[in-house]
Amino acid sequence: MAKVKWKGSALLAPLPVALVTVADGEKQNILTIAWTGIVNSHPPKLYISVRPERYSFEMLQASREFVLHPATKDLLAATDGCGIYSGKKVDKFKKYHLATEPADQVLAPVLSAAPMAFECRVTDVIPLGSHHMFLADILQIDIEESLLDEKGKLHLERANLISFAHGEYCPIGRKLGGFGGSVKKKKSPRKSSKG
């Protein structure tokens, strides 16, 4: 296949997209983050990258806590709007009718309508240029019961998660396989016990 050579850029896609809540004393805000992901298993850690110009940046710096909510199809309008409007001028919780409840581990609120909430405490802030990366320990994950089956297994497909790719929100597609499926031994057909 022929390839065109482009200069290095932030072109990787799709990306997870999330609504992130922050709080500092009496102030709280919500912002959309597309630059996020898991960075470690033990202890469980994730990161968010935020521009210093964002209204939430100072709250993150001061509180060193946040709650990350993976975005869903039902939260699409809020996900888009919370990335456009500044909390300095707009109460985004009110504008998008986003009810909240207290988190167990951090000051930032949990979105009631979000099926998952990652309560996080920042351990390191790394200035990278246009963004600062906030590395955080995942202290607790609040999971809506409807995402679990009778045995307690998580079914993320029930959450209707969305991703972000070059300015467009996309549903996460159907399952194509599972971890280890490419090396799993195929079951041989059972022989009939009938003669």
C-alpha cells in the first residue's frame, strides 16, 4: 500500500471520551476530556491531559482530585457541550440537567446519569507543552448495577459507550473477538457415543 508522509501530530484515534467533574471548596465544574487512558495496573492509574487555560485547571491543581465518567450515547449532548462552554461563564450542570451525588473518596461530584464513575486522586502533574498531564490513582469505581450480570460480570456493551475520532463522536462497535482469542485452541467436535 502506498503511504503519504505527514509531520508528527496528535492524530491517533479513536480516543475514549469522558466527562470529568472537579471541585475546589464551593466551586465545581465539569469538562470534556478526550485525552485520557489507563497507564498502570497495580496500583490502578489513569491520566487526563488538560490545557492550563481551561477553567477547571486551577481546581484540579488545588484539589488534586477528580471523577472521570466514560461518555455514553445518552450523554452525547452534554459531552459535546461541556467541551465547548466554559464553566467560567456557564453552569454546565444546570444547562445539561446533570444531577450529581457525592463521591465516596473525593470532593468532586459523581454524575447520577453516568453508568460508571472513576474516583481519582492526582499523584503527579507533568507539564508537557500545550497540556499538563494529571496522573491519578483510581481510588474507587462506581458501577451501575444494570451493567452487571447475575454472576457480577461487567458487560460494558450495556453502557453504550462512545469514542472521539477527529471531531466526531462514534459508538463503540460490536465485539470482534476476545483477549487471547487468536491463540486459543479450537474445541474439537465431540464424538457421538452412539455406535
